Amino acid sequence: MAKKRAKRALKRTSPKQKKVFSGKWHAVPLKSSFMLASIIGFFISTYWLYPKSVNYGITFMILFTAMFIASLISMTKAPVIKEKY
């Protein structure tokens, strides 16, 4: 029984599988709705949340700013994927 488990474990970790982490950083293409959510979230945080709670307002503004910056990086650094029409 133990030998069968060992064989299964070896099959799962075969060298034919692709490496998950290659050591180099790659940008992931994000959807445009991610950028839209960051813009809308920033404005809601600024005009609705910030006057009620300063700490939460600033925290969410920083979060949505980071999301916006990530979407800008994704636009410039992500690989272009050709679609077939």
C-alpha cells in the first residue's frame, strides 16, 4: 500500500510539469473593470467614507490607489495576447 502511494506521489511531481515560479516577475493582464472599480472606490471613499471616519477613509483611499497603480502597471507591462476573430 505504501509503495502505491509513493508511486502516485512521484507521478504528481514529474519533471515534465511546467515550473510555477520561474524566478522572474511577470505582470498579469487585468480586466478594465478592475481599474473602474479602483476609480469608483476611491471617489466613494473620498466623498462618503472619509467625512464619517477619517481612519477608514484614508485606509480605503490608499487601497484603491494601490489598485489603480496595479492596473496601470498591468496596462504597460503585461504581454499582449492575440485573439482570433
